[in-house]
Amino acid sequence: MCGIWALFGSDECMSIQCTNAMKIAHRGPDAFRFENVNGFTNCCFGFHRLAIIDQLYGMQPIRIKKFPYLWLVYNGEIYNHHTLKKQFEFTDYQTKVDGEILLHLYERFGIQKMATLLDGVFAFILLDTANRKVFLGRDTYGVRPMFKLLTDNGFLAVSSEAKGLTDITHSMSSPPKITPFLPGHFEVFDLKPTGKVESIQMDRFHYCTQEPSHAVYDTVEMLPSGFVPETVKSNIRLLFENAVRKRLMAHRRIGCLLSGGLDSSLVAAMLVKLAKEEKLKYPIQTFAIGAEDSPDILAARMVASYIGSEHHEVNFTPEEGFKAVEEVIFHLETYDITTIRASVGMYLVSKYIREKTDSVVIFSGEGSDELTQGYIYFHKAPTPKAAAEESVRLMKELYLFDVLRADRTTAAHGLELRVPFLDHRFTAYYLSLPEEMRQPKDGVEKHLLRDSFKGLNLIPDEILWRRKEAFSDGMTSVKKSWYNSLQDQMESEVNDYDLEKAPKTFPFLPPRTKEAYFYRQVFEKLYPGQAKWLSHYWMPRWINATDPSARTLSIYKPDKDQ
């Protein structure tokens, strides 16, 4: 996890522009650097480092003697960098940094093939001064963020977070748009002698349903084919274990978020198992947040005891949650209801991890609900085909919602997130399975995933088959949920008249509830005029929902009501 920032063709003094890069300093608390580009004094890179790999040579921009005309800043981890180095016999390696592989791949194969061969999560800015080109690229699911600002006269600014671009000085009469860079894509710009740029190519290099090009070089070779249930379940286990194992790459301590739900429990259990096999010199720390009597805290405690992790519990109260909302919206850069609601707990547990422990690399269960049809509303899917299409839609939009939440809440406290459920091979395989196989079965969502780990004693049976909790139910007291506490608080924050006027006050995506209105007010205060950073609210399908919470659905039954 790092913060990357760059300008090409700035008309303003660089020392003034560079103050904008400090707005993303939380992403890299270990070191920072600004560097002008030789021969292009109005082009500049900024980098905030969180040191995970190669403590000595890991600063960026990465430049190596073999290719002195290449400049690279990137945020991410390339899990197959050793494999690719060996496969293509790259010599003259200068660092131990995983990102150096991008320079060697680009020089030999060009930008498109380079991007397709990367197994990992990444956002990169690559400059080739010899060929006068600038390249941007972002991983398949947008696990690592990147935003760009491009003016009509060719001034390009890029930042890990949009807040690094909001006060950039430019010569345009109207403010240029700040847009998220599309996941799974790369863009090519011509670099003019003036330092200005012109976009000449924007292409997708990977789609979530495609077997990734790097699969042929993976440590897990070709899988048995066919859809016999036992073969499928074996393949799911094999690819999931491989996804967790490759993510152990770190020189800093590894921990895991643990809600006590299926996804985080599988990740934590597999992590503890593989950490022992790899002989890590410390116990894996797991972290849960909730009220003392909350279902999540009790379930997480049971899992931690079962797998033998060093477990930490962070006490959560609605009062603390309310206090954190504005900070959370500042980091998220969104006013989406469910994203904010679910981010508060993750933000507070990340704060605890940074302040009270030495874990820096944090595993989490994000992506599983989208991939394995885990949301309660999938029970209402009219056909298996509709459910499968919805799953792919959710995967494509992860960068706007769950992945955005997971990145920003951890990066706010200088932590690095790792999400094995979004492994390229694991997701492509799961999405290739017959539509009927992936649907909820016997009234249980994620049935195939659960069934794949049945009888292995990896996690307790009651957790393996635990129904999905709405975050608002799982994290807070059985007496009163976070969702209900929020609704009560919003009654005093927003009056009926303001809500009635909402379509006039906020014509783009007008809020329909007091909670949504409050979030939008805070967002507009922090990021005025940037409402279009969100294209639509996250909402369940196939039912007439006005609120994203599972607890508002008639088909939802929390644990305590079972």
C-alpha cells in the first residue's frame, strides 16, 4: 500500500502543486519523495511509501541502470514477480522490489502483454522518455485505486486518491473532471516536448471471466476439467489455498480481519495454517470489532480459539461510530449509503491495528459475496442466468463499493490490504462454473463455497454454515443494531423539510432517506461539486428496495432470530 501521484505538463510552479500530494500521505507513512523528470521540468512524480518489500531499494520512482529512460511509480504487489523473472530469464536485476518486473516486461513485450502477465493488485504510472510515452494501468478489480485529471490542453494529473487532485492548479476556465481510472484497463499517452500529453489508446487487458494470461506460469498448473461436483470442490480448495499462499509475500507482520462470518473465517483459518507451514516467526493476529454481546464478536472469538490465532477485540459503540462518520467520508470520497455504513467499523478496527499492534499487512474476505452470490437478495434471482449476470456486474463495480471501502479504511491508517477471494485465477474459475451450481441451494447462500470446505475441520461447522449477517446486525448489540441507532440519530440531524427538498438541493442522485441526506451533506462540504464520483447507489436487485441494508429485506433473518 502506497500513495502515487504524478503531473505531466503543469503550468504552475511545482513547489505549489506538490502540496496536493501531501493529501495522500497517510497511504505511505514510512517515507516520501518528489522527483522532477530530466528534460521535462513541468513533469513530476510524488510517492508515499509503506515499506513491505525490499527495505533498502524500495523507494520510487523506480529507475534502473539498464533502462535509464524508464520511470515507474506503482502501488500494489506483484505476486508472481519471481516466477516471471525466472520464466523470461531477466538478468541485470537491480532491486528486490516486486515492481521492477514491470520495467523488464515492458521493455521486452510492450505495455499490453506486460499488464496481462501481472498476477497481483496494482495501479501504475510508467514514463518512457526515449519513446515519449506515458502509461497508466490498474488491476482487474481496482483493488488499488487511481484517479486522473486531464485538461483540454493536455495537462495530466494522476493520484491514488481523488483528494490529491481537487486543488490542482490549471489554466482551464472551468474545472476539469476527476475520474476513477477504470479497472482492468491501460491507457497510453503521447508525451509532447512541452510536457503536455495526448491520449492515444485506452484498452481493457483483462476481464473477470477470462482465465488470466499469467495462469500458465502459476505454481498451480492446469486444473482437472469438467463439472463433477467433487472435482469442482477440489479445484476451489486448491485455488483458494494458492490465493492465500501467494499473498504471504511480505517483510512486515501479517494479520487478518475476522468478523466471524464465512469469508473472513476461511481466510483467517487458511492464513494460520499456511503461516505454520511457511514457518512464519510470529503468530497471526486476528481482529474483530463489535459490541460485547454482538453476534460477530462471539463468532469471531469462537473461530480464533479454534484456529489458534492471537485474537484482538475492539469494542464498538454507536456513539463512536457517529463521531467517525465525517472522517470516514473524507477517506472514502463517496456518499454511498451502505459503503459508509459498513466502513465505520472497518475504519475503527484499522485505527486500533495501527495504534496498538505491529501488524501492517492485513488479510480480509472482500469480494466473496459478489463472486459466490452471497448477498441475501440472490435468493430472489428469477433465473440462474440472471444471478450469474448480477454476480459479474457486482464484480465489475467492486471498485466503487466494497473494494473502495476496504482500501480506504485500511490505507487511512497506513495498512496494506490483501484480498485472496479476488485472486484472478480463483475468480475466473468460479465464474466459469455452470450457473445452476453457483446459486443459493436449500435456502443457503454461497452453498458451493461452504460445501467445498465441508468435513475438512478448517473452521467450526456452525461458522461454515452460518447465515450471512447484515453488517449492521453482526457488529452491534443484540438489543439495538447499528442500523437502528443510525436511523434514530438521523432523526435529530435532518428535518423532514430538508428531506422533502432533497431533489432540488441535490438534483444528481437525490437522497431518499435522512441517513442518505446526512451523508450527502457531509460529502458536499468536503468535496463540493464532485457528486458524479458516484454513478449510482448500491442497492439490492429484484425487490423494490429503498435502503441497501439486508435487515430491510423480508427474506432476511439475522442469527438471533433463527
